[in-house]
Amino acid sequence: MFAVARHAAVDLAHVLGTPPRQLSDRLPAHALGQVRSELERIGLRPDRSRAADEELIELRASYEPYVAALASRLMMPLPSWHAVSRNPDNWQTDHQITGEAAAPLKAAVHPIPSRDTGIETDRARWH
């Protein structure tokens, strides 16, 4: 799935004529620690090894310059790596979205119990 998303970002940047852009580190060590802590709070066990850090840096370097270029071209800032707001999205509070049209959206964020810990997780936040 990662390769498909990366490929889409690269292709879209190319089609829009936006060359890759270097950007400052969006996930410095302290922020990565926060993301890992958030994952652990919901029952996940992220790898905290140096090898995992290096792999993440490599993966990010393969797509972030393209999404940075797209963000600039489309005037859409890149989101934070961790949840900034716990407020519901507009579609979650819009009373016009009801019935069958709302079912897939609601199912995507319905809290589900973790099998290992019993802690409820929010699928949409981490997918």
C-alpha cells in the first residue's frame, strides 16, 4: 500500500509540474517519541530501535519531498504527525449525511476494542 501511495504522490507531482522540495524535518526525535507514545497508549507496540528509525527516515525521504511540493502547489499545508484536535470532522456532525451514505464513514472511525489490551482504538486516526 505504501508503494502505491508513494507512486501516486510522485506521479501527481510530475503531472502538476511540481519538482520535489526539501523541507525541514517534520518529525524530529521528540515528535517521533510523542507519536510512539500515542501508539503505545492505544495498545500498539512500535519498534523503538535505531534500525526502525533509519528505515522510517528512508521511507519518509522517498515521498516527503513530493508531498511537500504538492502541499505548496495545492496550497494545502501538510498535517501534523500526531492528532492535534480531538474535535469531530465536519462529516461526523453534518446531519445531511445520514442513512446508508453515512454507514461507511461511521464504520471507519467507530472505536473498536483492541484484542490484546481491551483498550479502544480509533482506526481512522492511524490508517
